[in-house]
Amino acid sequence: MDRIVECVPNFSEGRDSAVWDAIGEAVSAVPGVLLLDVDPDASYNRVVVTFAGEPDAVVEAAYRATIVATERIDMRKHRGEHPRFGALDVCPFVPVRGVSMADCAEMARSYGRRVGQELGLPVYLYGGAASRPERRNLATVRAGQYEGLPEKLADPQWEPDFGPAKFVPTFGAVAAGARFFLVAYNVDLATEDVNVTQEIAEAVRQMGGKMKDESGKVVMRNGKPVRRKGKLRMVRAMGVPVTAPGRPPFCQVSINLTNYLITPPHVAFEEVRFEANKRGIEVTGSEVVGLLPVEPLLLAAEYHLFEENCRRPKMTEADLVDAACEYLGLSDYNPFDPDAKIIERRIAAAGWA
């Protein structure tokens, strides 16, 4: 297959497997599309679905998945730790092979136009498909979340790119976009203190956090909070409490690496560990949500093996991947299967290599 696009829609339902199954069935029914991964999280109450294929087929699969979301998810009942403003909350298109970012932006517009016209849902464009500069950032588009949508939709500055400026209580809104490979990467901390975890997230993420004085009071200047810059570029992060069966409650620094070439997972891992150790907290491991390219794992392995002075001659790519998985503790929360989680391996297994 000469032209391959990845689509990674996030749905606001991480507890009902019947919903994920219906979404997966809708995607898999489209010729020319390969369902790669379905990754739910009960604490976030969110499921990340990953599929790839020919451009037109991928847009069709995304549309059919949106129909399932309108039928199966009721946002009036949704509660979870992850920010969200819609049943199908975000729908990014990612170039893989023979497709440009401009092509993916046009796919996002085609999808959004159809969802707005045929399903009557408000759609915002973000990232590489944004219709204006202030809408490039997903966090800005989603600010106020589902609960703030009625007010947002009433503001002429936030008229949707497609669909009516009308609040649909059962669904909310969709953010459709085009972007580089985003690595959803969470670092696990041996603490239940979500406030401290948020402090660590603010220390490492690009946007930083509000500066506080010795008493813990937010520092103000000209009536506005003073912000301190975070350490890592192209990183979004927040502190999240997690409850998992058979394990005491813990917290994660939930991270989006929006360009792993600038900040790869191992750099984020080390910075979180540094900030956690300063506070007497242990990092127990990390996890990848959805799929990722093999390159960031190879970068992590090379860094770790160099630091430990244990790089062996003739190490294969599989050896390096295994070394990265052990170093990052990628099976700490959920088992990490490289054959299932690395996109190149999934595409090769489908005969698309």
C-alpha cells in the first residue's frame, strides 16, 4: 500500500467493553482499513482507538465510528479523570507513508464537514488543520470541557468550523485535526498524592505552572498569576490518580509527547524521575497508550545502554526494543507487547510493508 494514514480517535468511554467492540466492528468493516489497537482506561473513562489505511477509507471509518459514539455514549453521564468535551472527543489524522500533513489536514476537513452536515454535531479543527492560529492548540480548543460547551458555543469567537453552534447534550463536540505522531506516555509514581504529582507534571511540561511563594500562595503580577516555564518542549502533562484492580491506588504523570524527535519518552521519563526523587517519590515504571513508532524505543535503548556502558555488539532491533521496555518499565501497569504496540510491526504483519 503506497499511501497510509493513521487515525487515533479518542472516545469518552473507558468502562463498557460493548462500546469499544461496536466501534472496532464499525472500523474493521471498512475495506482498506486495519484496526491496530483498542486501549481503554477505566480511571480516565476513555478509550484510544488506532487504525490505519488508505486516506478515503480512513475518513469513512472515522465517520462510522462517530455514528457509533452518537448511539452508544451519553456525555450527560460521563465522569473521568481525562479532559474531554465530546463522546468522540478528538479525531487526529497522522501521515504514515506517501501522505503529507496537508493531505491529512484536508482529510480532517472532509471528516468534519460530513459530521457537521450529516450528524448535526459541532466540529472544531485543530493542529495542522486549524482554521485560525488560536485553534492550533487542542487544550485551547477543549478549554472549559463538556460542561463549558453551552457558553463556548454561544460565543461568536468560538463558532464551530463545521456543524451548528448548538449544544448537543448527549454528544458534546468533536475536535478533528492533523498532526505528527503523538506518543501518549504515562509515568507511574508510587504515591496517591495527586497534588504533588501535578507539581511534577507542571515542572516538566512546556507550559509550566503557576509560581508560588514560600507559603504556597500563587504569585501575582498586574492581576495575573506569574507562570514559571517548564523543562521540556513539545510536552503536555498533568497529574492523574489511578485505581487499578489488584494494585494499591497510585498516580501517573500523564504525558503527551507531541514531537518525540524533540522530546522522546526516555527524556520525559528521566525528568519525571528527577522531580519525583526530589520529593522522595519512586517511579515504578511507565506505559504507552495506543501505538508508537519503533524509533523512540530505539532512542531510549541507545541512551540507557550508553549510560550503563552495556551496549553489546551486533544487537538487533528486537534486542534494543527489549532493552528499552525493561529500562522504561513499560509493563508496570499493563503488559507491553512490542508486536502489538509498535506500528511498523503491525503494518508489516498486515502485509502492508
